[in-house]
Amino acid sequence: MERKFFVESGIAQSQLADYLIAIMHDARATTFRYIKNITQEELDWQPYEDWNTIGALLSHIIAGDYFFNLYFIEGREMTTEEEKELSPGLDLGKHVNELKGKSVEYYQQELLKSHEELKIAVKKLSAEQLLEKRFDVYDKVDGSDLAWTLYHNAEDEVHHRGQISILRKLYKLNCALKQ
């Protein structure tokens, strides 16, 4: 996935959706750069017990895309099967060890798939839908709109990508100290 250095106009129902899609694309394309040439050992390595792995953080990003699509765009709760599939990635913590062992190719495919599904859903949203005030998760008093919520999903990915960067640096330092 390559970065784009412009916002494509007219690909979605509204300019606001075009802008959100561009933000989501850039976040995802940059995540791909951060995991380029990553090894299986790096994906599953933990500096300390109970810390997240890079693979767990990638699982969280993927699960976030699916959750944001079904909960915020489709407006529904997870089915039992979706909850079983997404909860480890959403919750992390006690699930980190069960998220180990997946290849970088697996994560790349899932990152592309979850991104594409969310992008397709966002393309269909009108400016009115994106600006509709909601009082569900983020601010139960003043509310937030769907546009902000979708922006927050991309922002969350950027924050976790920072953690991925730190974990890669710690892994390399750990390897150097062992020599």
C-alpha cells in the first residue's frame, strides 16, 4: 500500500467522506511502512510479560476497523461470532498470547481487507450522516459526530503505530545487548 499525497475528491458521497478516507488511507499506508521487513520473532516479542506485541497491536488496529464499521456505521452490536473473533484484538491484555504466531503476510492481508471494508462503508455516508451528533461512547454529555469518531479510529492507529515503532527499537536493542 502506497501513500498518496493528495485528497481524492469525488470518490465518496461527500467531501467530508473523501477527506476521512484520505486520512484513513495515509494512516494505513504508513503502518505498512512500519512493518516492512519485520520478522516473526519481532511480531511476537514482548519486552516484559503482559506487554503488547506488535502482532497484538496490529490485531487491535484490524479489529478496530471492523468494530467501528459495525457499531458506528451499521449501528449494531456485535454478533456472538463477531465478538468471539474481534474481542481478543479489541481487548488485548489477557489475549496477547493467543494473538501470537500469525505471519506478517496474514497481518498485511487483514490490514488491507479491514481497511477496504471500512472505506467502502465510509464512501456511502453523506455529510449529514457524518455530522449527526451522537451521545453513545465518547462524550455522553455533549456528544460527538460520526466524522470525529472515524477520525479517532485513524488517530488510534497512529498512536499504536508509535508503540509498534518503540517495540521494534526495543527488540533491536534487546538483540544487540544479547550479543
